[in-house]
Amino acid sequence: NFQHLLLRQEEGVVVITMNRPEVLNAFNDAMLQELTEAVEEAAKSDDVRCLVLTGAGRAFGSGQDLSAFASAQHNAEAQPVSEHLKKYHRLLSLIREMPKPVIAAIRGVAAGISCNVALSCDLRIAADNARFIEAFARIGLVPDGGGGYFLPRLIGLGKALEMAMLTDEVSGPEAERIGLVNKCVPLAEFETETMALAKRLAQGPTRTYGLIKQLMYQSLDCDLPSALELEGRLQDAAKATADHREGVNAFLQKRRPHYSGK
Ligand code: T3D
């Protein structure tokens, strides 16, 4: 039972909705902690084969709750912000490392660290009213929550610097054009399209998706010989899955595969 999250599960998909709509789902400590717990549970559960992260009301999220942030700043015993950021880092690592797909579904604004939590997910679907804002420099901060890592890798260094320095809003259609999101859809179709994508992934070869995440994310940061060595190891693992055998059998029998996620 969560105070600041809504959870629902349907056909192997768990939808986690950040639920502080009165502040556009800004992160306070409690919501961050609950989200980390919910993501950790979803990562462990065999019944969950795809996770969707979204926001209640008119926004995905407005970043760190600035009222909580301001009061902490005025506390003489406040810990350094780098200590506080470790709590976000745990969430980001869980999302990247969980061996199943994670989708960020963005309607309305995604600002500051909420934007970067969305960027840490494997796929992003946006409504056409989405607004992505790397708001940090507006209040004299550098992009945190992995922004300096995810942004240039997704959209290239030039665009990353532009978003971080100018802090201008990027719309949903523009986000799709520059590769910040995979797909932008009309607001009226947003929920249907999100669930269709999530259910499609939940019916896929889950273990292989986990291996694909490992291959892509580790290859980004290593040289070609290491990437090819990694590819060999991961393909050995994929070859040993029940879903690989099912995929080949289904092809030979000219039928649709039924993947168990194993
Ligand atoms: O502590 C650490 O670990 C450091 C980490 C920092 C990471 C960060 O995320 S820094 C960036 C923090 N976020 C921002 O700077 C964004 C602040 N919000 C805005 O600039 C605007 O609200 C938006 C551009 C996101 C949306 O604008 P708009 O016009 O659509 O909505 P609004 O009217 O500004 O907001 C609606 C309400 O939400 C409003 O409250 P009210 O007036 O109705 O009572 C507003 O104050 C509240 N709200 C929006 N964002 C936040 C917030 N309240 C607290 N914290 C927020 N981040």
C-alpha cells in the first residue's frame, strides 16, 4: 500500500503511476522511496514481464519537489546533495539493470529529474502534449539523475547541451523527431497505445529482452572486441532459453510463438 503511487497489474504488465498531481508529481522523499520499492518488487516478480512508469493527472513529473528542497537547504544539518542523489541513483540502476523491459509513458510535462528518470527507461512513449524540460540550469543546477549520461547518448552531444543549457521545452512530436522518445501519439490514444506496446512486450521472450538490455547498455561503454566477446556470452545464454526453442519450433511449424518468458 503506497501513499504516493498507484499500482495496477494486467496481463504481465505492471503500471506504476506517480500520484502527487497537485504538484505535477514532483518527487518528495516518500514518493522516491515508494517508487524504488515498487520497481524492486516488479523486478523480482515472475508475474511481471513489462513495467510501465507514468504520472497521474496532467503531468509525468516536475522533478524534485522544490518546496521540500528549499526547506532542506535551510536546514543547517542538511546532507550534501550528492548524498541525496544516491537515492535516485539506486532507482536508475534498478531500472537499467532489471532483466525485463521498462517503458516510460509521458503525458504532459516531464521536467528536471523526472525527465531523466524517463530517459533511464528502455523505451519511451509520449502523448502529443508532452513537454520535456531539462529544467536544472533554470535554478543553477547541472542535470542530475543520469541526465549527463542518458541525454548525449540518446540525442547526441549538441542537442544534449542545447537542452541542458537553454532549458527550452521539447514537445512530444519534436522529442520523437530527435530520438528522445520512441513514439509520440495523440493524447486521446495515449493510454491504449501505451498498453498495447506494454502487452506486446509482456508476451515476448522476457529473458532475451533482459540479455538485449545488457548487450546494448554494456556495449555503449566498451570497445569493439569487448562488445563482440559480450555478444558471444549473451547469445550462449539466449540460445539456452526455452523461448529460443519455442521461437524456432513456431517458425518451423508455421504458427505464432507462445513465449513463457523463460
Ligand atoms: O535534492 C536533490 O537531490 C537535487 C535534485 C534536483 C533535481 C531536479 O529535478 S531540479 C529541477 C526541479 N524542477 C523544476 O525546476 C521544475 C519546477 N516547475 C516548473 O518549472 C513548472 O511547474 C513546470 C514547467 C514543470 C510546469 O509548469 P505549469 O505552468 O504547467 O504548471 P505550474 O502552474 O507551474 O505547476 C502546477 C503546480 O505544481 C503549482 O502549484 P500551485 O501554484 O497550483 O499550488 C506549482 O508550484 C507546483 N509545482 C510544479 N513543479 C513543482 C511544484 N511544486 C514543487 N516542486 C516542483 N518541482
